[in-house]
Amino acid sequence: MRITNVQKGTIVDNDPKYYPYEEAPNIRQFLLNENDLLMSLTGNVGRVGLLQKELLPAALNQRVACLRIKSNDVLLKYLFHILDSDLFEKDCIFNSSGIAQKNMSTEWLKKYTIPVPPIEEQERIVAELDLLSGIIEKKKEQLKAYDQLAQSIFYTMFGDPIDNPKGWETKKLGEVTTKIGSGATPKGGNQSYKSDGISLIRSLNVHNGTFKYEDLAHIDEQQAHQLNNVIVEENDVLFNITGASVARCCIVPSDVLPARVNQHVSILRPKKEIVNYKYLCYYLISPNSQNVLLSMSKSNAATREALPKSMMEKYLIPVPPLSLQEEFAEKVEAIERQKGLVRRSIEETQTMFDYTMDKYFG
């Protein structure tokens, strides 16, 4: 379990790393248990999550803390919720050392004080917060089901994108796009970003089929002028070309425009008379296509996964009749309208959850 596994309020299994079996006797003291409370100590300090049973067996990395309850006066879920609060995370950041990368001391953490109301009050608080977070999780599952429906429609209409059982004509990606290009990070790196302005889209914003607004960076007009060769346009397909998130793909949302991309993200701009942008995106994020792209990126990697422009331009894709692609796009748009309703419901419930957290722990 590394820092990348500890996200805000949850433990994720992204990009897992493993100890060799023969190391098991040497890491007994670092082995973890179900519902261990893990906390990041470096980088995004103060993020916490409870370790799920399905991620076991697992062991601890050196910059992740493990907290276990030893007193009957505190409920585990109560401790989790109070440490998952924005107030605690801000305290961690404020009391950490380092500028480019924060580091939190376990000695400071040991001395951190929390309110401990009677068990009955803790149970009431936990029940209220668990109810709201449970609603949010169920609605997120709805979103996943809609995504699976869209993929199912894609396979029904076009067949497997790699096997191409319907025998569609294939073309190189460079033949069906007017642009394949990536940008750069402005001088000064993260420290040069602005609180608002022109969006700078990075790989952490691009997920398969979804644009993540969290941590969206911004730059000013002068910085953006240096990236005028990678101006993002409406309906552009964004594609990650380097790193652990390589091959992730989504369509740019119109509400982040005007925008540029950094060096880890490529703009794929399809020729409208040949390829529909929604078809292109769903082709690239289909499971079999992702497997091929990931294998290509690893075979090309010296130190990290990469899919350079020259490789992407030669990548073959099936090109069904445009009318069929547009029919698929209409079906996807109907699904996306339903997803929009679910997202708004999540936002409303999240507002209630945040208000409740602030009421108890703010």
C-alpha cells in the first residue's frame, strides 16, 4: 500500500505493486488487516481510507501510516470520519514541512487531539454520515452501470474493435484526424499555476470516458500564448500519452474551455466527415483496445509507459459508416443526459454530506 493507493476517503487498487513471495517472512511487522485506517504522510498529506478485505494480503509502504483503535472510547468509523474531514486535512498540510512536496511527521500526528463524545453520540454521527455516503456510493454505481450500457451498445453495433468481426474498413488514426498533438508545462511548474484563467488539462484530469475537474490547473494569457499550438476545441478527444495513466481517454467538456494541454496529454481532433468524436472516444476506451494500447506503451517504454505521436498516427481503427457512428452518438447522448441527472443528485447529496461534516467537525 503506497501513497498513490490512499485517496481522499478511500483506498484504491490503481497501479498495484507487489512484494515477492519470498519476502513474506521479512515484512510480517508491516502486514495490514481489514479496516486498518491508512493515511498518506507525503505529498497529499492527511488523506485517509479504510483498507478493504478484498485488497488483502497487503503490507505497508514507508510513507503511509497505519492507525488502529486500542480504546473502547472511540469507534473506528467515528475516527475515520473525523480524520476524513477538511479541517484535519488542512491541519496536516499546515503542520507539514516542505514546499514542492509536503511531509508530515508521525510525532505531530501522535499529539493531534480529537473530540471524543460519548459512544452513543459517536454512533449517531456515524449513522448520519454513513447514510449520506452510502447514497453517494450507490449513485456512483449507477454511473458505472450507465458506462457499461454505453460500452455494451458499442459492441452490439460495431463488434469487437480489435477483432473487427463486421469487417469495417480500417484507417490509420493520422488519416482520420486533423490534429494529434501535446503541449507542455509552463515555466515554473506547479508553482506557476493560477487560481483561475485558462484551463491547463493534465493527465490526472483525463479518465476513461470521464473528465475529472478536481485539481484542474489554470494559466494566464501569457502562459497560454506559449501553448497556442495545442488550443483545445469543443468535441476534441483527450488522450493520455505517458505515465501510469497512459491510454486513458475522454471528450473535453465545453465548460473547461478555453483550454490547453500539457506534455502528458494529446489532442485527437477527428475529421468530422469520416469519424464521429464519440465513436472515436468509445473505440479507444473499449477494453480490448485499451489492452492493445497499454501493451504498445509498455513495449515502447524505456523508463515509463509512452505512446508518442508517431505511434498514435499509425494506430489502425475500424471506420464504420458515418451514419452508424452518429446513431451510436445519439444513443450515448441519451445515456449522458441520464448520467447528468445522477451527477447533479450526487452533488446535492455531497453538499448535504459536507454540511454535516462541517457541523460536527468543522
